[in-house]
Amino acid sequence: MAEDSSWTRLWNYTAECARLLYWAFFKPYTLRRWLREIDPELADDSNPFKMRDKWPANPRLRRYAGQLWLTVAVFPLLCTLIVGLLYPLLAHDTFNWWRSGQAVLAGG
């Protein structure tokens, strides 16, 4: 039973990260409104890690910071992996892992 709740929590956390990405790209006004609900000083371009002094009193802010970090760190790697696995099948060409890895690590 404890395993089910762990998987459920992981799934919910992942879904929340995906929702953040969706809002960032397709619904920026919804993202801004949601961030203001977390903290009135929080904007879509502000760094929640600079607000660490508020984390003990605002667990939603701490959770958002963790989700933001995970999304920024994992999403580009996951996209590169998916594209790298599908590209040879669809394009009948090899995928340059080295070049793509350098682009991901360089930030674009």
C-alpha cells in the first residue's frame, strides 16, 4: 500500500511539472496568476531560490522551486533522449549524440 502512495505522489509531482511547462509555453497568464497565489512578489521571471527565507512559512513556494529546478534540469535531457531514439527510425540517419549533448549542456 505504501508503494502505491509513493508512485501516486511521484506521478502527481511529475504531472505538476508538466503543467508548469504547459502553462509556461501556452498559458502564461495562468502561470502568472498561479504564481501570485503562491507569493505576491513571485513573477514568471523571478528566481524562487532567492526567496529561500520564505520557504519555511510558504511550502508551496518551496515546492515550486523544486519543480522548477527539476523541469529545467530534466526536461531538456528527456527531450534529447526521446528525439535521439526516434530520429534514426524516422529519418533513416544517425543521431549525433555528442553534438546534441553539447547543445543541451550549453543551454541551447
